[in-house]
Amino acid sequence: MQATDLMTREIISVGPDTSVVQAAELMLKNRISGLPVLDATGRLVGMLTEGDLLRRSELGTDRKRPHWLELILSPGKLAAEYVKTHGRKVSDVMTGPAITANEDTPLSEVVSLMNENRIKRIPIVRNGLAIGIVSRADVLRGLAANLEQGAVPVSAADSEIRDTILRELKTQSWAPIALLNVSVTNGVAELWGTLLDERERAAIRVAVENIPGVKALRDHLVFVEPYSGTVVYRPDMASDQQETAPST
């Protein structure tokens, strides 16, 4: 999936000379937390977000430092902070240059940019011109659509489902595939075997639940403490202790 598959094409933006008041009202009206800043040619010059407006003199939230600390900070840094907390135009308070992606950027890279830079949206540009924006909300909508599509019942032979489960687990370095066995009957997957780390149980469950055709999951896995060799059953597995795992 690429940025173009999820991006919002109708961009709500402001110009560098837009007043901070107008920009704030625009964000509130449209229930968004950030705005691309475009010049007269449509070229992206920065981003204005809620974070840029948190420290303001009008609210008394501008940074207060001890006098001794101000003495060792450069006048330039203090002057720049003053503009940020007192400026009335978007160009005074925006963050620039903006972190961007292009329409062919893989979605995984877009999400990485959001996480690494702690931002909520990435403008999508073509030849320097903004053509869309991908926000966290867009990513969530894409996730919901994919989960909904995956929730549609799929008809598959039990043997095919079992083979798919095993293939998926074999691709995961954390999966103790040599200690596991899987059987599938009428779409119900049953897991047998041994875990050497209890955290693997949840990961195996998630892997199986994501396999098309799986209708239910029965977990007969036991945890063996690797140092003492003690077998630890889950409290709800008491009735399973007498069951015998199917042969491979």
C-alpha cells in the first residue's frame, strides 16, 4: 500500500500571512489538529499544528526560565522563542520545512516518519506542490477497511487452512515451530505443543486468528519453564491435561 492509496486529496491549508486567530478557528471548525502552509504558488513551506500553539503569551503558557539560565542562552534563541510565543502570523509560529512524502512512498515509510518525528500527518507532494495529506486518521480508516474485509467468512478446506497456519508460523523467528502441532476440523484450529516463553502464546493466537477460514481456536499449548522443566498449565486447561495431541 502506498501513500496515494490513503491520502486525503482535499487539503485544508493556510498561507504564511494568515493570522494565527484565523488558523486556529479553521482547525477548530474542521476538527483537525494541523494545517499545511502553502505559498501563493501552492508550494509547501511548512506545517502549523496544535503543538505550535501550545506555548503562547496570551495563555501564560510561554516558557518561563530562571534568570540565570537566560543569561547563558544565546540572544538569538531567546528572540526566536519570543516570535514563536507572541507572533500573530502563521509564518511566525509554523514549523518548517515540513516533513513530506511523495505519492509513491510506501505506507510503511509514511508511518515510520510519523513515529520517528512524533507527528500526526505527512503532506504528500509532487514537484514541491502539495497534492494531498496522510494523517493518523487516514491510516486508521485504512486499517478498519482491511480488518472489515478480513472479517468476511472465507470457505477453505481444513487441510489448506492448516498448511497456511504452518507456513505463517514458519516465517516467524519467534515461533517454536518444532514444538508445535496444528489440527483443523470444520474450520476450528486446535494448537498442541510446548512453549518455552509464555509470551509466544498470544503471538501464535494472533497469527492463527488472521488466517482466512479459521472460525475458532482451541489452545492446548503448555508452558515449560526452561530452567526447571516444570510444566505450567493455564487454569482453564485442567480438563485438557488428559487429552492427547494428534500425531503429525
